[in-house]
Amino acid sequence: MHPNPQFRSDDRQLFEALIDEIGFGMVFLTTPDGPRVAHTPLLSTGEGAVQFHLSRGNAQTRHLDGSTALVTVNGPDAYVSPRWYDERGTVPTWDYVAREMDGRVRRLSEDELEAFLHALIAKHEERLDGEPWRADEASETTWSKLFRGISGFEMEVQAWRPTLKLSQKKNAGERARIADGHIAAGRPAIAALMESLGA
């Protein structure tokens, strides 16, 4: 989390929406073999927990149950050029949105893992055009193989630390030029957040 309190927010709904929209993050854990990170789809339970799955062969899998882990979700980000400032004699920076969460992790039961997978598939299939793929299109053999290869987890979020670094320290004119610059550079999402969240 960025240390400047100007870049923080207490809008929990906004950061639940970030998990929902991005749907992917990183799980960090210190293991007996050293620090490890895993990249995984995420699903918020809406009740203060986040679910995910990892390959059984992942270096974290055998250590996660009962441990405290850190999960991060990165939202839109973009380089900020001093050319957009009133005074060019400064340095570049980066605008970004991120959320860090930590908490106790427990292993999901097989039934919970299956429910998680079905919810994850349904959520992402409905975002695509056309006839959705359904989990029952996969054979029982395919599902059995999948379940032998992965483990599901749920982290009860005990602390969450959001960062909304959106050029808040700049004046309105500079912020408008920065947003325009982000759009021109192909980063409309960060510009839209700057506009919707204000200074």
C-alpha cells in the first residue's frame, strides 16, 4: 500500500468491485523454502472472504491451510509523463489502483471447491458473447482429473489495504491533461477512474 493517506479509500464496495471486475490476483506466502507467489483466479464470497485454487504441485499448496497469506489485486495502471504537468522540470510517476488483503487461509472441501469452480465459470462465461460453455459439457473423467490436480482455498480477509493513486496531488487542469494523456496512450480505464472518483 502506498504510504500517502491521500491515496487511500474506505470504499469497501469499490474494492469488492475491483476483485469482481479483475477476477485475478496473486497469493503471497512465506514457506519453509522461502517466499513464494502464485497467480490465480479470485472470487469474493461477498462475506469478507476470497476463494481461489492452485495446482497441487504449487510450492504454496502444502503450506497454505491454516497460514496467514497476502493476496493482491491490481487494477488499471499507467505511466504519467511530466509533459502533462504545468511545470515539466520534475520526474515521471505512475497512476494505479491496487488492493492488498491478508488473512487466515483454510482448504476448501471437495464440495466447496466444486461450487467455487462452477461459480467462477458461470461468472466469466456470462461476460462473453454467444452461447456460454457449461461445466457439464466436460466429461466426468475430465472433472475427476481436474480435481486430482488442484486444491481450493478460502482466505478470511482480516485486513485490507487499498491504494488509489490517481494524480490527486495535481491541480484540476493537470489532472485533465493526465487523463487525456492516458486515453491517448491507450489506457482509458485509468482515465475513467480519475474522472469517476474525482480528486
